[in-house]
Amino acid sequence: MTQTIKSPLHQTVTTTATDYWNDSCSIEELTYAISHGAVGATTNPTIVLAVLKKEGHLWRDRIRQIIADHPTWSEDQVAWRLIEEMAVKGAALLQPIFEREGGRKGRLSIQTNPTFYRDAEAITAQAVSFATLAPNMQVKIPVTAAGVAAIEEATYRGVNINATVSFSVPQVIAVAEAVERGLKRREADGLPTSDLTPVATMMIGRLDDWLHVLEKRDQIVVAPGVVDWAGVACFKRAYALFQQRGYRTRLLAAAYRHHLHWSELIGGDVVLTIPYDWQVLFNGSDVAVIERIANPVPAEALATLLDKFADFRRAYEPDGLAVQEFDTFGPTVRTLRAFIASYRDLTGVIRDAMLPNPDVK
């Protein structure tokens, strides 16, 4: 059993309603996170590639064995078997928490194929398959137009979803509404819902990143630090709306860029999925662990964001984006491109194992 260490993140999860997850399936990083109070973990193609680079010695022989055992498999098939096995290994570390918490916590999120982002049926089929890998599996589905449809159907079919590739208030509301439709369909058919713990991710740091891109592209001048409030502002607004409307989906903050992405969200009944390096930084900091989720964003910063950035207004207003616009929203496009590129790089690693370069000894 992992010994729990008192730290700012441990204090966050033990003195408030806020939970935190490890933003990786790395065994080393997840072990550290659990020791500091983490109750879940998440992954995506970029993270899987990073784990391979960091812990390649743990997986090199296994990759070769998968290839040897399945002589007709493609690079993609081998890659997905590897991704699944990484997820199962991480889920096993979290299993004691899952059992201790009666299934309400202790889940490992595995992401569906990012190239499926336009195909609701393909996303749903893979989500249903992933849900069978371990009892504490959570499945990440992108908040594209097709993804919203898949979220409803996967929820109806009993999958614990984690909506990802999501950056805005309209997107997480669409997720919560899709989950409600799926849950109500289950209830109408006499199927259980108490074992489902859906979450809707808001990649708050990636919204900040996009506004920084717009600063340069569109020659927008704002005071230093203003853009750092963008993701926080959207998350706080979404949280208030979720509380008012009683959605059964829990919000999750991801894509950390600075301590506001942790400190300003403390106290909310939310999940913070934090990369290992940021965990270490936060745990070594003297930032006070006090509830700030209800604190308003500085009025001047919010006014500037609303005035200077049309895409911030689209992300902040509950009706700022239609579902049909999710796929073309700047942060969505940039993130999908990054995830698909990482996935292609991952299959390249598999290719190198299948077809070693004969020019290299």
C-alpha cells in the first residue's frame, strides 16, 4: 500500500471537496501522485508517447512480444494493444482506491482514437470496448459534434465517460446535457446509473495558449497576466452553472500552465488532473491551500478578455458556440492535430520495433 504524504495537494484533497488525478499513466509518476492523495489518472496519445520515452525499458520487451505473438497485426493494432495494457497497469495501481471509495473514485482514463473525431459510431464502439478492460476504466471522448453524440450513446451503454478536447463553457454544457440524456435513457430502461461517474474536462491551459497565439497573430496588446485568467474564468463560470443546474457530470480541469489552474479552483467539487512536474512544483510551494473557487476573476482582467478576444467571448458565454462549431474552434483544431500527430509518432515507434533500421547496428 502506498503511504500518503502530507503536502499542499494532499491538503487540497483532504480539507476540501476537490480531488486530483495524475495526468499520466506512468507508473513512477502515478505512484508519486497516489502517495500525495491522487484518486485517479488520465492519459492521451501525447502522454502515452511520453511514457514510452521515459519508461521505455519497461515496455520494450513487451512490444516485441506483442509483435511476435501477432504476426499479421498492423502497427495500429500493436499500438492499441500497448495503449490498452498501459491503461490496465495504471488501473491496477488505482484499484485499491476504487474499492475503498465504492467505485466513486480510483479510475484510469483511456482515450479513444483521436482520428475518429468525426465518427460517432467508431468512437462509441471503441469506448464500449475500452470499458471492459478493467472495472475502474474511464473512457475519454472528444467534444466534437460527433463526440457529443457518442457521449450520450456511450453513457446509455454504461460507459463512464471523460469528455476531452474541450475548452469552453458551451462544450462542457453540451457534455453535461448529453450525459443527462444518456442517463435518463438508462433509467427509462431500468438500467443502473449509480455506478456512473462522468466527468467533463475543460483544458483551461490550452484556452490560455490559444489566446496567446491570437495576441501574436492579431497584434492584440493586453497587460501581462491577463490571459492567464482566461481558462480559470471559463471554468469558474461553468462550475457555477453546473451547480445551479444540478448536472450529474463533474467538471475536470486539465492542461496546467501556472498555479492559478490549481489554486483558484481549490474548494470546488471538481477534479484537477495535474501533470507530474506541476505536482512537484505545487507540493514544494508556499501557496496557501484555501478555498477560492467562489472568488470572482479580477474584474479588469475579465473585462479586457471579453473586449479584446472574440474567441474568449465564444468560450465564456454559455451559448457562445454551437455544437456544429466545436470542430473548428481554434483550440479544438490545435489539440486534435497535436493528438493525431502524437498517435502517428507512437505508431512510428511500433514500426521501428517491427522493422528495425538495417543501417543502424
